[in-house]
Amino acid sequence: MAGSPRRTAGRRLQLPLLCLLLQGATAILFAVFVRYNHETDAALWHWRNHSNADNEFYFRYPSFQDVHTMIFVGFGFLMVFLQRYGFSSVGFTFLLAAFALQWSTLVQGFFHSFHGGHIHVGIERLGRLSCCSWPCWRWCYLASTSLCSLVSSGVLYRPQLEKSKHRQGSVYHSDLFAMIGTIFLWIFWPSFNSAPTTLGDGQHRTALNTYYSLTASTLSTFALSALVGRDGRLDMVHVQNAALAGGVVVGTSAEMMLTPFGALVAGFLAGTVSTLGYKFFTPILESKLKVQDTCGVHNLHGMPGVLGALLGVLVAGLATHEAYGDGLESVFPLLAKGQRSATSQAMHQLFGLFVTLIFASVGGSLGGLLLRLPFLDSPPDSQCYEDQIYWEVPGEHEDLAQGPLRAEEPETRA
Amino acid sequence: MAGSPRRTAGRRLQLPLLCLLLQGATAILFAVFVRYNHETDAALWHWRNHSNADNEFYFRYPSFQDVHTMIFVGFGFLMVFLQRYGFSSVGFTFLLAAFALQWSTLVQGFFHSFHGGHIHVGIERLGRLSCCSWPCWRWCYLASTSLCSLVSSGVLYRPQLEKSKHRQGSVYHSDLFAMIGTIFLWIFWPSFNSAPTTLGDGQHRTALNTYYSLTASTLSTFALSALVGRDGRLDMVHVQNAALAGGVVVGTSAEMMLTPFGALVAGFLAGTVSTLGYKFFTPILESKLKVQDTCGVHNLHGMPGVLGALLGVLVAGLATHEAYGDGLESVFPLLAKGQRSATSQAMHQLFGLFVTLIFASVGGSLGGLLLRLPFLDSPPDSQCYEDQIYWEVPGEHEDLAQGPLRAEEPETRA
Amino acid sequence: MAGSPRRTAGRRLQLPLLCLLLQGATAILFAVFVRYNHETDAALWHWRNHSNADNEFYFRYPSFQDVHTMIFVGFGFLMVFLQRYGFSSVGFTFLLAAFALQWSTLVQGFFHSFHGGHIHVGIERLGRLSCCSWPCWRWCYLASTSLCSLVSSGVLYRPQLEKSKHRQGSVYHSDLFAMIGTIFLWIFWPSFNSAPTTLGDGQHRTALNTYYSLTASTLSTFALSALVGRDGRLDMVHVQNAALAGGVVVGTSAEMMLTPFGALVAGFLAGTVSTLGYKFFTPILESKLKVQDTCGVHNLHGMPGVLGALLGVLVAGLATHEAYGDGLESVFPLLAKGQRSATSQAMHQLFGLFVTLIFASVGGSLGGLLLRLPFLDSPPDSQCYEDQIYWEVPGEHEDLAQGPLRAEEPETRA
């Protein structure tokens, strides 16, 4: 089954070749450029003569394990909601995250810890580094699993996708697996947002704002989901996704003096917008705009992301020396130096939003075109959301329903 | 299906209105009272001029992520054992925990960090704060999901609940989901118990005692479960619940000089009592006392809790200046000042147990009566333990059992 | 069903007696030997007069929670892949880990914190201690669940095991549960490897090398799995297991100056060897050598472990004063003192491998013979991989597939 001999042979070589090539290239770059940093190299360890307590390795926030739990468990399981795409979701997230972590060592290292001709790496900075790998692996993941971004979706439209419609929903237990993803994402989103911030109050503020925003988006998601649901029923898709919109919406402004109240309002709005998006906008996207957005990237990352950028514009425009004190220097250095007014900072932030949207459109379109290349051998419309194309899927000869064991029954009656 | 138009309309508005009202009230209180603390406010950050290392944000034990993992993952999944109540268990825990975390900021803040007319909040104290939200959200959760407390159950007795009996059990995979809850609760219970203790040795001791007590209750649960099981078989309900009784039983005394041996004994007894409770007492509770205790709150929290209070009386009564040294001041301040004898301290603890039981009885009865209010529209006896009342539940047209893909079959044969 | 009256009675008493005896003996040893250490004892707490910040309890790497998550969640769920052995996998791991943690307090305590006639315990050292319990509980686990080690398997060969063959595979959701295990093992393997290392650079290096090795073994596992898979399909068994071989292979050498590039190469080779082992070697083991290695211990722990020992020989043989600087003293103390050459150190490491293999062979054979003792009442060949022998397994009268609720239907139509 599953394809002509040529297609099968292509598939057998495609993933292995890609993995081997990428791993080979990365390994060579590692050999040439990557070295242990001062905390990791035996010859350079600089606390050697200090007391025993100084040699202890304490967890800095966010730890790399926080970020890995968020990426591997969180995103890995979030997409398991599709009834026949669980292996692909959790498996390909695993593969791509592992590669992205290697790659982010190189990319981040060149920008932040390159000196003397080498990238210097250590485990303590890995939390931040892993976080920065997120845009990279996220894009890879979305593109590669055909759960595509909005713009590329237009390019990739599959007119006969209704042939796979019966697999596009969830089943009872697949929704519970997805909740594992949601909950770990919720718990570790404050770690994720605060990874690229400056140390000190900025990091504390980012974590706290993200956290309050998430609590509010959870409440508004439940409220809106019941309000618009059939017979007032809640929808698992909303809870699994829109509850996290509070983490997205403060992505830009969480480091600013948003105030706890501001974080609640932002989160509440994001949860509302995202839930309404899943209910009303996704069907329109598909029927009118020919965009198939299976896992609702537009509703969880798109709209709350744009909303968050606008919130950043607003909060930046309201920044004063009084509110930030000496801290203005670390959040808005140009404001602190008097080289820019708050209004001008706000305008710069707004311009940044447009640049991001243009990059996303162009990048998404190119990505979409790339995925249409014939040698990439994308599955036919009738086989989307189906693990069996890529995975050995176990047959279902389980004897769960058979009650007592039959094998020993004669012995029992003897 | 599922109800008359009036009932449906009521349900559509009930949860949204409740969420919106509560979130609105909390947001106003946040706007008026809640401010960033010194570690979080840009203008107040007091380590600005210090070295870079001082600006690092290290994880203090217990971290807020420990406690969130325990609450959201632990309690969320523990109740997924019911075959058709998984969405409600994990979903409503999610909603109520999110709200309780906001509310605990206000309640705890008024008691512990209110000065200058404001509550001062920061992320580092959130571990303790989240823990303190536990009694609040736990009550909400139990009440709202009708997995009710003992006293209120008497008030809420449903004579025809056997109509829902077929959904009261578990299925194979729902029991495995519940084990995710159990294991994360087990891992993070030491964090939870040590959150409200004083810093220093008290916190270390609490974590260590809790940990040894949990190992012992796990062993006694397996021993007793096999001993009383049909054909010597283990029961998942016991393992999922009674194994945690060791965390409950040292709740009062873990900060005291219980000794590691004492913790083992306490945990072993708690696991034994709890397992026997599930096996023998729950059926009597239901048939004789008309109390329906679906998830065994009485066995996991009730009896081990009372046992733990008595253990606290005992250990307090044995407290000496010799055993505690200077540490007596932080554990039993009145003893250290000579204002109270050890026996008198023990009597005060015993009195505390009775006060708690009276509060629980009155509170539970009031809660039960509240839940009988007609506008709360509780489900009929035949529809208990059923997600479909509150949730869109996916249909089960999964083609798991179909083996190879049919769509491409012709192509394969070509 | 399930056995004659005598067998049933034996089973009813076997596990309870074992648990009670072991717990009783351990409790007595705790009473005699185990005391709180200086950080935990109220009378001995030595930071009492210091500032408040000194009393804070910060997380040291690895925390005991890291290690518990790895053991309980990781190994507990990894073996849930067997369709009818999930309760046993997660349940017996739970039981054995709980006991091993008590036992490791005693064993490790005698070696590392025994003075004045007592073992001194504290929560901060528990991460290391829990790790050291691993070999102990791992052996217990493997032996007790008949997922046996290679050598003992030969002794335990079950010629009629094909009668249980239909339960030896996975089902769709059991594979997803197993991925929870895999991912948490992956995230916390760096913690696990770095637990027994010396503090300072050695610990940082161990964590970082383990981490890079794991990323590489993940990539090579996917590459090889697709390359050798039927129609180029990936196999969940490979992803669940071989992706972790990178953690095993650097077990010996991660503390050495392996370099990040070296870690990538080691991980890639380990993933390759392990995947090929699952595909080609396991069937030969069973058919030719009469060894039944259900969960592929040989492929994940055996071959990558031996490969890792040889890698340790190589890296030790290449050690120079130049590469390690002053750090040579903590990694290779005898080299630093000039009492041993690098080549001689390498030979000692090689000799260690042979000693380990001999111990494993003898220990495994004895373990296998022990398990054949008639009173241990091991299940017949036809009932292997079956929870129902040890557990009450819920019947499958779930009404998942019934769509809308029937009970209220008349009311709806009214």
C-alpha cells in the first residue's frame, strides 16, 4: 500500500538524507567553532580556589529544562489532538527541536558569545539559548507538518481536503493528550517570555506579567467558549489553545511597566479574540479565503500577536522617567539617553510590526512555494492528517474488551 | 438533546456571567491595590548597582512552577480516571486554579505584603502564594464538580445515582492518565508542604519528612491493596490515591522534629488507613450513611488529615528544648519564650483539630445547600460523571482499527 | 479465572509480605542510623544568625525533583508501550522507585555521610542520592517485571512465549503514553549524568555533553529508522528508545574534555547502533540465541553502554595536562599527581569494562535463576505482558461511541 515504488524509494531516502546532511554540516561547524566557555572548560574554570559553595551549580531562571519541557512536552503534545496525527506531532516536534537546539548554538553563539574566533558555550545560558531557537524550530515544525502558516496556506490550498476531513477532528483521549501539552505550555510560558529579557527587575516583571495575563486569558476563554458554544457547551479546541493567548499577547510588553492590572486586561482581551477567532473566523478563512488553518495558528499566534504588538506600542508611548526610574535604561535605552521621545519609541515599535508582517508574508509565501516542489512528495489530499504515511502504526488487535483471560480458564474450572 | 430551551439558555449564560463578574471584580481590586514589589518594579529595583551575578534570578525552593505543576497537572489529571469526566476534571481544574491564583494574590497579599495602602507582588514569592491558594481552589473544585466533600454529600444525596453507575468506573487509558496526575503530585508534594514553612532548617525538614512519608505510604498501599484485593490483585484506585496519603499525614508535623523514622511510620500508617478506607469504608458510606464520595476525598484527605492532626498533637507534646535547640523559636515560638508548655501546645493543637472539623461541617453543609439552589441547574441523577453536559465531546468515528489506508489502495495495486 | 486456589492464596500474600518485611527492616535501620544533617536539624542549623537571604533554599543542579521526574515519569511511562502492561509498568516502577529511594538513603549514607555512628541526611543532597539509587531500582524493576536483562533472559527462556505474542505490541495511545516517558527522560538525562560528578566545571561539562549527545542521537535515530523501515516509514519503538542512546553513550566520558563536537559524534553513533540493533539484532537474539528482550535493554543500555565505555577509554587515553589544566585533578586525580600515565588510565578504564561485564553476567544469571524459583509463581507463557494477573483491570463498558446522551432524549423532544 501507500504509493508507487518510486514514491516509496523517494520517501525512504528523503528524511535520512536530510538528517545526515544537516547533522554532518552542523557537526563540522561545531568542530571548527564551538568551544566550552569558562564555566565548562576544565582548564579555564575560574572558581577553582573558591569555597565549596561557590562551585555549586544553582538553577538560574529560566532553566534550560523549563524551556525544553515547554517545547518538547508542550508543543509536542498540543497537536496530538488530531486523532491520527499524534505520532507525527510528537515525533516531528522531537526531531525538529533536537536539531533546532544544535542550530541555535551556532546562530545565537555567533551573535552573543563569539570571541577569539570561537563560540563559547555553557549549560547555564542554555535556557536563553533554547528559547531563541523557538522561532526557528517553530517555523520548521509548522511548515514541515503542513499545519501551515496563514500566508503559505493560501499558496498550498488543497481543494479536495474534505477527503481527509474525517481525520481532522479529535477523539476523546487525543484531546486529553493535547491538554498535557496545553498545561505544560501554560506553566512554562513565563519562563519562555522572560528568557530574552535583561536580568534583574525586567526578568521578574516579564514572568509576573505573563503569569497574570495567562490567568485572565484562561477565564475569558471559558467564558466565551460557553457563551458561543452549542447549547452553552465548552469546546476543547478553545481551552487547548485560546487559554494560552495571554502568553502571546504580552510577548512584547511584559518587560515594560504594564502593571498587574494591565496584564489582566491584556490577557482577557487576547483570550476573547482568540476564542471568537476559532468559532467564527476559521470557518470564514477556509470557505472564503481558501486558507486551511488546521491548528488555528492564526487564532493563537496571529491575532493575539498583532494585538500584543499594538499593546507594546501603547505601553511604550506611555513610558515616563517617573514610572521606570533608573530602570528606563535597560528597557528603553534610547529614551533614557534622551535620544528618543516616548511617542517616537511607540512609532518605532509600530513600524516594527509592519516589518514583521511583511517578513511573515514573504517568508510564508516562499515557504509555501518550497513545499509545493514536486520532489518533496507531499501527501495527496485524501491522506492528510494521517500518521500511516510516515509511521508504522500498530494494528488494533488489542483484547481490551474481552474481560477475563481465556487462556487459563480451564485451569480455573478444574 | 440535553435539556429544555430554558435550561439550555441558563447554561449558556451561567458560566460566562460567573467568569465575567469574578474577573471584573478581581481586575478592579488589582487596579486599586496590586503593585509590583521592589524586585519587580523598574523604578525600585535595588540591586541595580551590584554585580551581574546579583541580578541573576535563582530558583528558590519551592518554585512557583513546582506548585503549578502539582495543581494543574497533578490534580487536573488525578480525576481523569472517570471514563467520561476527563474533560471536566482537567478543564475545570484549569479554570478554577487560574482564578484561585488571582484571588490568592489578593487574599495572601492583604495578610502578608500589604503596606502603604498597596499589595506588593513579585514572582519569587509566587511559589508560596500559589500554595496558599490551594484550600481555596480545592474547595471550589470539589464543590463545583459535585465530587463533593463528605458533609455536603449527605445534603446532596442522589437516590437514583445508580443510573450513572456505568460511568463511575474507569477505562484502561483513563487510569493511565490518572497515574500522570498521581506521579506529579507525589514528586511535588514536598514542595507543597514546605511552601508555608519558615525559611531555613524548617523548610528542609518539611521537604525531607514529606518525602520519606510518601515513600512509606507507597509501600503500604501496594501491600494492603494486594492483601485485600480479589485474588490478590492490585487496585489502581488505591495506587492512584492512597499512595499520596503520606503527603497528607505529615501536613501538620513535617516541620517538627518528626525524625526520618517517624516519617516512615506515619506514611506507612496513612497508606494503610487510606487503602482500607477505599476498600471497606467507602461502600459503607454510600449504602449506610448515604454519602457518595466518588473520588474518595474521605480516604485520601479526610482520615489521613485527621490522623496527621493527631500526629501533630503527639509530636508537639514531645517537643523539648534539647531536641529543637535555638530552632524552637521558629517552630514553637510560645514554647521558646516559656509562655506555654509542650503539653499545653499539644492541647492547643488538638483544639485546632476540633475547630477545623466544625468549620468543615458547617462549611460543607452550607456548600451543599448552596449547590441545591434550583437556578444552579445541577444535572439529573442519570447524567452525572458525564462530560457531554458541559463539553462538546468528539464523536468516535476514528478509523484506528482499519489497518492500511484505503484511499491509495488502487494506486498500490497498479 | 487466573489460577488455582493455592496459587491465588500465594499471590495474595507474596507482595504484601515482601513489602512489609522490606519496609519493616528499612524502618528499623532508619530508627537506628538515620539522623537529620546540619541543614535540616532544628538544633544544629548553622545559618540561624545570618541574613534572611542566607536562609533561602535555592535549587542546586540537579534537583531531586529532576531525578524523580526522570525515574517516576520517564521510566514509568516508557514501558507503557505494551498494550496490556501499562498498569504494571507505571505501577511497579512507582513501587520499586519508592523503595529504592529509602534504600539508597541507607547505602549511599553509609558511604558518603556516615559519621559519629549515624547517617546524616538532608533534602539538598537528595538529587545525587536519588540518582545513585538508579542501578538498584533499575535492576529490581527489570528483573521483577520479567523484562529481563540479556544474560538472565537466556536462563529464563520461555519457549511458548508466542502465546503472549498478540499482547507484545503496542496500540496507538499506548505509544503516545510511552512518548511522555521518552521526552521526560530526554529532558532530564543531563541532570542524571551530572549527579555523581564533582562540582564546578565537571558538572557543567557533563550536562552540556549529555545534552549535545542526545540531540545527535535523536537525529540519527530518525534517519536510520526511516532508512531501514518498511516503505521508509518511521518506527515508534526506535524513536522511543534509540533517541535516548545519546544519554547512555556519554555516561562515562561526559565529565571528560569530550568537546561539543565529540559529543555530537558519540550521540550520532549511539543512535545509529541502537536503531540498527532494534531492527536487526533483536530478532536474531530471539530466534538464534533464545533471548527475549522485550523492551530492548540490549539496544538502549547494552550496546550504547559498551560503546560509551570504549569512548571513555579513548578520551582518557588522550587526556593531557594542557587540555585539562588544573582541572585534571578533579577528573583524573592519579594523572594529576603523576602516579599514572594517560595510557595507563585508559587501560584501567578498559579493565573496568570487563569487570562490569563479568559482574553483569554473573549477577544476571543469578537473578534469572532466582526468578525461576517455584514459589515466585511466575506467570505461564500464555499470560505474559498482561496486567490482569496483578491488577484489577476495568471492563470496557464505556459508552464513548454512543454519541448523544440517551437518558434525557425524551425531555429534549418534549
